[in-house]
Amino acid sequence: MFGTQERPSEGSRVALLVPGSEAYVDLVIALLADGVFPVPLDPALTRAERDRILAPIEPDLVVTTQEQVDALLAARPGRSRSLPRGRPIHCTSGTTGTPKGVWSGLLPASDAAGLVAEERDLWGFCADDANLVLSPLHHSAPLRFAMGTLLAGGRIVVPGKFDPEVVTRAITEERPTTMFCVPTHLQRLFAHWEAVGVPDLSSFRLVAHAGAPCPVSVKQRLVELFPAGSTWEFYGSTEGQFTACRSEEWQARPGTVGRARPGRTLTTDDDGRIWCAVPRHARFTYLGAPEQTAAAWRDTAAGPAFTVGDVGRIDDDGYVHLDGRRTDLIISGGVNVYPLEVETALREVRGVDDVAVYGVPDPQWGQRVCAAVVGDVAVETITGHARRVLAPAKRPKEYALVPALPMTATGKVRRDALPGVVAEAGR
Ligand code: ATP
């Protein structure tokens, strides 16, 4: 253990439990440049969650205040904005349980330098860029965008905890050129703009969304509002990035999340699970979880391949279409039901703002399909639509109108929390 007045030694691990800022990204870059492993974590974690996550990481230092960030930066001579050589450890969102520490899920390069260089080349980050940071920086995608921008000589704008009004002001005042967001951000911004008007968005050259399925109506509005050619979707996870997709490709093949990025080979197995083959050196492990690591990897003709449990299909031209996650699968009367497919169908109903589908134990069917709906809509309208577009086994047997869906900090629905939210709404 060392103090924040000293420079952490090469190979040590520094856990970061502070809100994102430009200094935060500078510190990550500085630590990586020194061969130190930064471990960005959610500052809102409870003590118990933090202890559980930190146990296998065994950090040498835990940074919990902005003063410590400043002291660590001050302990270095000058600002480092050269490409880092270490590896960050990132934690997954915990959508399927507890967040998992991912040791070096860096594809196709084996270090952060390669990862950041790949992002810079793909998105064309340059000195003229101003990256608007909407997601928490302890997640890998927003941090990669921010690091890539700073390392290219650009600047980042960090408005803090997501608030549509504050973000709209930042767009007007700071004239950002890029932003990474999750679909929930777009939904909330568009709802706000309905009320106050759409700000001038002409400064944007790149708006990329990922992290969760994007409803068609949101995607269409995105393409309408932002400058032509600026809107992208990509599909990735903390473990690695899989695809990138221009809006024109999506419009030609609605629902696709794009084709494999260079250096990856994507395949599906008999269960529809998506596997990503990577060069041998790009293997990652889940910290302190050898069984999860073993289950994530297998050998294929194209090299070692891993899965994060997503299920989908890859068409003849290599475009990936996601059906959901293996762990979300509901088996009702022996029929496999993917919540994403049902949700996509139910979102077509006028008045449905959002919907999440989940399974509950059922003595007769094994599991019963249920839906939590946000919106101003009659349940009969939804059931009528479900009867028209979904096979009987996929139709929810119970609907609950709820004020909001439970979300992770990264804008993903927490399916495990849905029964509780539904019970609460029914009280
Ligand atoms: P945990 O593994 O701890 O449950 P998590 O998988 O949610 O957490 P992340 O790595 O942050 O953690 O999220 C990656 C997942 O997000 C992907 O595996 C996929 O299910 C989903 N996802 C990412 N991009 C897209 C996209 N464009 N469309 C639909 N889903 C996406």
C-alpha cells in the first residue's frame, strides 16, 4: 500500500471510486503510461458490493476523493497524453448478476495502446474533437471514447450525472463533435426536446450508441435529428468490441447491429450463442472466477473464441442480428422465448414508452412470460397486438403498468429487479 503523494509502482493496481472528470481520464492515461493497472469502479457501489468486487482485484490503492486524483496527477512530472502501455481492468455492468472484473478484454491488441489506437482509427478522433461524456466513465465504452479523444489532442466535456437539461445546455454551449450514449439517454433527450425544442446539433460528426437494444422509433428519430452520416450503432461488451454499424446499413437491414470489426471472426453455435474468435494474445479472464472464464472460452478453427452469452443470428453478408441473452431466456412449456423479441413487438403499440419482459416460475409451464410496461396505454390494446404478432407461447400472460423500469447505471434493464418493481406498482 502506498499514499497518493507517491507514484504507484509499475504493476500495482489502483482502484478508482470517484465520479468522472477530465482529471479522471488524465489519471487513467497517466497510470497506464506508468504500467500501473487502473481499476475504474462505480463510486455509487455500496460497501458490501465494493468489498465483493475488490476482493479478487487486491488493489494496492483505493482512490475515493477528487483530492487524491489531483495528488496522484501532481506526483507525475507533466501531463501524459501519450499512448498508454498498461491494461485497465474493467468491470461489466452486472446486468446478469454481480459485475465481473475483466482482466484484459482488449481486442485485437493485447494492451490499452492497441485498444485506444483501434478506437481512434475507427472513429477518427482528432485534435478538433470535443467528446460529450454522457455515461459514467468507469464503464469501458465512454472511457475509451474519452481517452481516444484526449490522446488525439481533443477535449472532453463531462456534464456529470445524466440530466437532459444540463446535457442540452452543454450541447449548445460547448458545441461537441462526438458522443457515446445508450438508448435510454436518447429517449430521455428526445422527450426533453419535445418539451423545450431541439437544440442546434450541427456540431456533431459522430453519435454512437450501444449497450442495449435501441427501439426502432428512437433510432429513426436519431437519424432524423443529427447530421447525415454522423449516427452509428455498435455492439460490444466490456470483454471486447464486436461490430460497428452505420445508420445506412441499419436502414437497409433493420435491426442489425452491424458486421464484425476488423480482427474478429463472429460465429454462432447450435443454441444461437454468438462467439467471437480473437488472436491468442487477446484472451481475457474474469478475475477470481476461473469457472466463468472456462465457460466463456472455447477453441475454434479461427482461434480461441469467447461468448458473453448473447444470442442471435449472422446473415449471409455477415450482419449480426441480436435476439437477446442466453441468461434472459424464458422457457415456457418447452418453448424458448427471448424477451428482446417480445419487447420489440410490444414497443410497436402506440402509447408504450418502454417495456421489459421476464419469466416467473409457473407450476404448469415451468416459466410464465410477464411484461412490465411504461406508458399511457390500456392493457387490452397491448394484448390485442400481441395476439396478432406473437405466437401463443411468446405472448405475456401477465402485464403490469409501472412508472419506470429498473435500470443499471449503464442504461440496461435489471430483469432480476422487475418482479419487485411490479409488486410495488400493484400495491
Ligand atoms: P454482466 O456481464 O455483468 O451481466 P453486462 O454484460 O451488461 O454485465 P456490459 O459489458 O456493460 O455488461 O454490456 C454488454 C452487453 O450489452 C452485451 O453483451 C449485449 O448484451 C448488450 N449490448 C451491447 N451493445 C448492444 C447493442 N448495440 N444492441 C443490443 N444489446 C447490446
